[in-house]
Amino acid sequence: MEYPSPVVEVVALAKTYQVHRRPPGLWPALRSVFHRPTEAVMAVRGLSFRIAPGERVGFLGPNGAGKTTTLKMLAGLLHPTSGQVTVAGAVPFRREAAFLKQITLVMGQKQQLLWDLPPAETYAMNRAIYDIPRAEAEATIRDLAALLEVEELLGRPTRQLSLGERMKCELIAALLHRPRVLFLDEPTIGLDVSMQAKMREFIRHYNEAFGAAVLLTSHYMDDVTALCPRVIVIDHGQLVYDGDLKALVRRIRPDKRLAVRTATPVDRAHLAALGTVVLHDGLQVVLSVAPERLNSTIQALLQTLPVADLAIEDPPLEEVMRELFQEVRTASATAATAATPATAAKQVG
């Protein structure tokens, strides 16, 4: 089977920062003026992965895992300490014009819109920067504004827009040059549930319409489950998992969740006989059930309880990620403990 050439290829990528640390107090502060000792902190350690054109990939990890640092290296904002990176056939940190026209980086906590001017003015500036023909730029703005339902906002000063409205207009600015690769860092942060859903719908549409590759980081797991069939998971800058999201869920949490709404309250003891009770709140019930017992449990529920509604769900991705990181850290701690006696024996010898 032939695979398409990757639009993003990362090989043994590493990034080390030199960090100055000093204790609190006046004397350490004065001493640091003349002598600033530093220590090396590795944010990314030997990371390797590939992304094909048109893929939507979730990039996950706890705070401080190295996700944003990696995205900045892929976008050319940071120079890697070691390793190789190519994006759209270019080396990112060279920041060549042809490369910049192929990618975009959207960070939910940053903005490029000019604060006191309407978004339309930012779009005009971006059109000139990217040397986009006027007719093409106007058509792109018109299409994206219609999809995001912000046509009437483009002439209003940015400072008068709500957070959700600004994020929609930010996306238009980021996609005006129709990039092939989208690096999205928390694009829905701070948005309400309905706005998050709208942004996910728009990202999916752009991906499918233009065949753009998407690498998405988000702490909202609904973003990931809705958009990303594949996930890359890192912890402490190292690769933990790269593969199918559903396969990861099945490996870590193979149980299924039965979300049940009953017509009348049900005794908890009765529910416990059918499965592990995850939630029992009035008429709302959630049971955790092993896959091999799923059919028999559903039959028992329907026969013995006043079921008004029933849905079968996977365990929440938040739980899966939490258990995956715990599994990795337990394995690391075990390996470190096992290595300690050998190291000590070597030192004694």
C-alpha cells in the first residue's frame, strides 16, 4: 500500500532552554545582576511523527508537556536544538516566503487583529503581505465570513467584538492565504459550548474543502473527539502514543458507558447489580459495563427499570488521558527504581 508523502515530518526533534533560577530575596537578586547561573531544561525530547495531507490530528499532553513549543518549531518561530523538521517541503526556521504561504498558526490566547480597526483592515494588510490578488482575497473573505456568519462584523472595530466574534474573525485572517497546513493551539479556549461547536464545524469544513492538514491542541476533549481520528500524545516532551483515537480508548478504557434516563427514581442497589455506578443523580444514571456484558445489561435494564431514554457511549476522553499518563509515569518510576541498584553496583565496582 502506498502512502502519500507527509506534509509534516518530524525526526528526533528536541528543544532545550537555558533557564535562570534564583531563590527569593534581595541578596540573590543583586547577585544575579553579576552572575546568572543557568540550567538546561528539555522541553521536547527526541520527538518523531509524520502527518499526511488532509489529516486531522490531535496533539495532546498535560500542561508543560511541550505541545506549544513543538508547534512553534513547526511554524518556524523557534529553532530546534537538534533533530529535523520539514513542513510543506520546507525547513520551518528558515522562514522562506514560499513556506509562510503554506502554513498558519492560530493561538487561542493571541490575536493578530488590529484592536482599534475593523477586521476588514487586517485582512487588507494580510492580502498585501501575502501578495494575494484582490479578487481572490475578496472571494475567500466572502466565503469564510458566510460560513462563520460574521459578514456584518467585518466593518466594526475589533475592540467592540465579543471573544467568540473575535475568534471567528481571527480564523478568517489566518486562512486568508488558504494554507495547506493548520497549526491550531487552543482555538476554542474561552468560548461557550455553542461557539465551540461552530468553530469545530468550520475547521472540519476547511479541512475537507481544501485538503489541509490540521494539527490541533486543545484542553477541550470534545474538540479532539469531534475532529481528530488520530492523536499524538506527549508527556515531558516525549512521545507517549501515536495512532487511532478509538484504539487508544479501547486499550485504556475498554468498558462502555450506559447513559440512562428513568421515568421514576431507581434504587442505587438495584443499579449496582447491573454494573458499576458512575453517576446516580435523580433520574439520570450512568453505568460502566464490560463490553462482553453490554447486550445482557441492556436487556436487564429494559426489563427491570422504567427506562425513558438510553445511550451507549465511550468513557470520557479526559479519563482515558488521565489513566494513560498515570500508566506512563508508573512505568517510568518502575524503570528508574529497577535501574538504581544496577547503577549503584556499577559505581561500587
